[in-house]
Amino acid sequence: MSSPAPPAPEDPEGLAPGRATTTGTRRYADRCGAHADHFSRPDELWLPSVGLGTLRGDPGGVDDLLYRSAFAEALERGSNLVDTALSDRLQTSERALGHAIARALREGRIARDELIVVGKGGALTPDPDRARSHTAAQRDLYASYVETGLLDPHDVHRGHAMTPAFLLDQIRRSRRNLGLATIDYYLLQEPEIHLRALGPDDFHAALRRAFEALEEAVARGWIGAYGLATWDGFLVPDSDRSHLSIVDLFEAALDVGSADHHLRALQLPYGLAMGEGAVLESQLGPDGHSRAILDSLRDTGTVVLASAPLYAGRLIGRVPRFVREAFPEAPSEATAALQFVRSTTNVTAAIVGMRDLAHVEENLRLARLPRADPRIPARLFSEAGRAAASHA
């Protein structure tokens, strides 16, 4: 029997109503001037192949202004997808986006049903106004989560939690920061941390409780759908303690939400520096065959967001010549690396941290270009393997 839903946290006031819709995202795709191949529809929404990420930078200050400008520039250049998290820059990324979104809606640059907002929660995050030092941050976390009874310390693993009451509280905070009644996709951060700490049986029980809370958030209109934001869970062999099984995850969603469940999105690192998602056959399917996670998601209607496509910028200056030659249409190393990612079968969008307007302009040149033949990334993996073998 399912445990009862936790009581609803107090709902913030003054939030912009609505959410992204099929009609709205199609409208944006038609009017933004992008190539038709830039958008895809794995499920309900039309998503661009490059989205704006907000992880990097210092809390507050000039980086707030940079992200606000980057968001506005991205809208003009063909990306209506933004990926953020309560933990990004100690909540200040969400707050900066909240200002930018409110202005864009007010000025008519975009309608709410055209904008796709991805939020994430699970990492304990202090209030930046009360976290002026490490000691102050720890004090704020304890006061906000433990003293209030929201969290038992035993439910916290490496600074992360996934209990129902905690997740609903995190969604409330993100909605307030963003100024939005509904977050379109809400992703649970790094569930593999809990898998390592709890073991398979207790983890899957905790995951079902988390999914129940997320389904409740959908029913309340707080989020449109939910998913997971992973780091290594899908990129390790099935013998590893951190290994996440996509079959088990969908079974948990089906148990909680039936065939109408709202587990609709996954995020994982993928790119030239971290290609395991396309090549490591870590997922045992119902047919008994092992496949890479991206292949396992074929025809599931899942939005797949590739994080770290430029490996936090460390790829720049290191993109091999044969990769540049494979994508002659890409005007730079960064766009060649992104073309590789967005052209890989079953990748919906590459999420790129961009707060420099020049980077927004450069990377979103791809919005005017078709994706490359999906056989090219597969061929490049083969070439890279041969090159590595020759130097072994």
C-alpha cells in the first residue's frame, strides 16, 4: 500500500500561471527562425537541440546579470529551453532566471506556454542570504531542514535527500524563486548517491516514495512531469554499486503512477569526453539483451538531456581534428562538440552552461543548422577506439 502523501507546503503567491504545451512550443519553433531539425518532440513538447544551463559561476553579483542577459539572448536565437536547479549558485541562478522570465513574459518576448523550464532538486541548499560563510551555511541547513522536522539526518546522504516532504519543499522553493506556478520538468538529482548508501532494496523503496511525491506534485499542478538528473548511474557496468537500471526505474513509475505515470525525462553526462551513454552496454533489457542507456531509451517517449557536453569548457582546445573534419558545418570547436552531441540518436538536447553573450551567439548558430547524420557520432566512436588501440 502506498504511504499517504505528505501535507502540502504553503503555496507561494504571485506565480505566473500556465506551463509549456505542445501548441505553445510548436508556435515558438515556427516563429524563431531556426532550422526545422533543431526541434524534436520525444513526448508532449517540442524541444530545441541546445538549452541554457545555469550551474557555473559565483552566487549573486555580476553572474546574475550575465545569466539574465544570456536567457534573453537565447530566446532571440532559437532556444526556449532552460535547465536550472535550486543548488545552482546557491539558489541565485533560479532567482536570476525568475527576474529574466518575468521580464520576457511582461514584454511579450515569449508566452508561458512556449517556454520550457527544467528544474532539479535533491541537494541540500542553504539560503544565500544567510550563508555568508561555511559555518553559517551549515547552521542554516540544520535550522531549515532538521530543526523543523523536515528531514531526519539519517535520510541525508552526501548532502542529498529524496524524502517526499523534502522534495515537495524543494519544489515550493524553486517555484517561488522562478516565479512560476508550474515547473515543466522536475528532476531528482543524483539518485545513485542514495543507491550506494542504502543498497538496492531500501533504495527502490525510497525511490517509490519519491515518485509518489512527484506524481502528487504533478496532480497539484506544481510540475508538469518528472525525471532523474544522474551523474554516473547510467555510465557504469551493472556490477557497480552505483548502477541504475532503466527497467527498474520505469517499473517503479508504473507501480506508482500506472500507465499514466509522469516519468518523462532523464539527464546524464554525454559528449566527446563522456561517451559511455552511447557505447557502454550497461542496461539489461526485458528481452535479455544488454544495450547502452541511449539505445535503451529508444521509442520510450523520454526527453533525454545531455549534461556536460563541453565538459565544463575543458574540451575547448582539445577537440580532435577528425571530429572537426566530421562536422565541417560547425564554425568552432565548441559547436563541433555540440553537433556531435545533438546528432546522437535519442539525445533530445545538449544543456550548455552559457552566461557570456558571445558563447550564446556562437553555440546557437547550430539552431540554424540541421543535425548531422546520426551515423557520424557512431563512426567517430569507432575511430577513437582504433586511435586509442594504436597508442596502447
